[in-house]
Amino acid sequence: MDPPLSAVNVVCVCTRTGNSFEVKIEADSSDITEHQHDDKARTNIHTKRSLKDHKSTNDREKQYHCTVCDKRFTTKQNLTVHSRRHTGEHLYSCSQCEKRFSSPSNLSNHKNIHTSKYKCKECGKCCQSSCALAIHRQSHSGQKPFECTVCSKRFITSGSRVIHSRIHSGEKPYKCHTCDKAFSQSGDLNSHMRVHTEDKPYKCSLCNKSFSQSGNLQTHERRLHSNRRLYQCPYCGMMFKTNDDMGRHVRVHTGAKPHSCRHCSDRFMWSNQLKRHLLKSHNEGTWLTCGICQKKFVRSGDFKLHLRRHEGVKPYVCSECPKRFCTSYDLKQHLLVHSDIRSFACGLCAKSFKCKRYVVIHFKRCASRLGFSDLSVEIC
């Protein structure tokens, strides 16, 4: 007797579009995991029903189009659900984490994360669907079959490569109809629209600060409300709270300059350096100018902070005394006054300090006093 069949791999071809899909059908599930064979943008087909819907979509003209991003839909209902992304309207709330969604289907997929229905056996990460889990599993296998023809960077999905290719081409197909700002990804446009709607659905439970994106809230909680440093620099051993912070730090060791100018051969370590270069050398972009002192800025975050100082807005309050501050960094530095912890020490005399900049100043004086002129700053 043959052993029970665990899974069947078949290739399905859409007769309307010609797209082919490698489909894995689990014996105990109606779910389908697909891997597209051609180099076109990935079409998400999760189940047999989804494949039928994909075919029927191409039979009908997409007569309903979004006036914000020009995306088109076959039904008015789909357009209505899509429009909520731009307006920030989220009618459906998760009862477990209070995260809100624009459609019942998005909420239903999200709930799979809480139930651990699609859980990775390698790292324990919970995904929304079997398709998302299948894509995630490839990150453990190290397989990245899709290669960028410009820089040879490799990707797990063809869709990721398409998005990456826009870095080289400069293509930004998703345009905001309110301020004409353009984006390379639809998700970035959806997030940007919250700037105009002022919708900030993600609130910190510790300080009540609100954010327009869940990722920004998570970063805020790790940087401000957590002392856990899980990410270690492979070169110097320095620990960081986020992987992004560690990644930026590593560039100091490697000298990597990932930001390249599309007009010339210049490359830069930081994105704001590239923006400044484009403004000064190629007249591309727009300076953010202060109407009070005429100072110019490249980054909107720096510009908003500058305006806050003019206006005297100080939203960050010390928990130990009545003092208020313009930025979280200023508050963090002030909190050292109330602490007895001295985290920084001179490598020559072992004298300790609360603040890094003080030990740097001390070290230079200490080295000069001891007759060492060619030493670099050593911080323990």
C-alpha cells in the first residue's frame, strides 16, 4: 500500500494572462501555496477559489478607478474598501490588540497571527496566510532566486525585485493628488496620506503618543521605553536596540555608501547626504525653508523640530522634575542628571562619566596630559 500523500505540486496557467503558477496543494488543507515562474510582478493566489477569481478578474473591465492613486477595480465595493486606505478610515477592530483595518478580510487575515494558525517552525513567527508563511520560510533557506540586473542584489520574490528596481530607475508610479509627492510603493503612498488626514491610529500605551504607522510605534517603544539591546555590531561588539540602528552603525566600519546619485557617479553613506547633493548639484527636490529665520533643511523631521523650537513647544516632560524638552533626545540627556549610573569610562585613567560627549572631551585632555598624542578615543 502506498504511503499517504502529503502534498502535490502542480503548475497552473492562467489562460487569460498567460501567468504560470507552481501550486503546492496540502493533502489536509484547501490552501494553495504558489511560486510564480515568470518575472512579472507576483500575483497572490492563496486558494483554489483565488485562482478562479484571478481568471474572472481579467474577464471584466476595471471600470472603477481610485482618484487618489489611479488604481482600478472591477467592482465598486472593492474601490470603496481600497479608498479607506487613503482616508484613514478603519471600521474593523481586532479584539485582542485593538489594531484596526479597512475591511473584514484584512481583519480576518490579521487574526491568524494571534491564533498562530500559520506559524514558522524555525523561528516561531506567525503569518497571516499560508502564502505569507511560504514566502517567510524562504528567508530561512537562504534561497533568493530573483536577481537585480543592475546591482546583482537578490530577492526572495519577483515583486520585491520589481520594487527594488525602482531605486535604479527612479520610477515613482504612486502619486499623491493632494501635494504631488510620488512614491515607488503603494504602501508608502497609503502611509503618506495619513499626513493629510492626520490619522494616527497607533497609540503608545506608556506615554499616549500616537503614530500613523505601526512600525513607528514599535520603534518608539524599543528606543524610548525599553533598555533591551538585542543587536550586536559584528565589528566592535556595540549593542543596539533596533536592527536598523545597528545596520547604520556598521557603515562606519565598512565605509559602505548605499545611496547613489542617478545623475552622476557620486555615492553617499546617508540618505540625507544624497538629498542635499541632489538639491545643490542637480537642482532636484525642494528645500524646506523656515519662514522665521530662513534656515533651510533637507529632512522634514529636522524642519519640524526646528519650528518646534521657534514655537517653544516642549512635549517631552521629565518624570522626576517639572522640566520640559523639545525632543526625546534632550529629555534622555536630562534624565542622566537624576541617575547615578555612569556608563562611559576613560580608557586611560578609568574615570567614569554619565554622558558620552563628556568622556570624549576628557579623554583628549587626559591623553595630552599623559603625553599620548596619537591615540584615538577609547570608550569602555
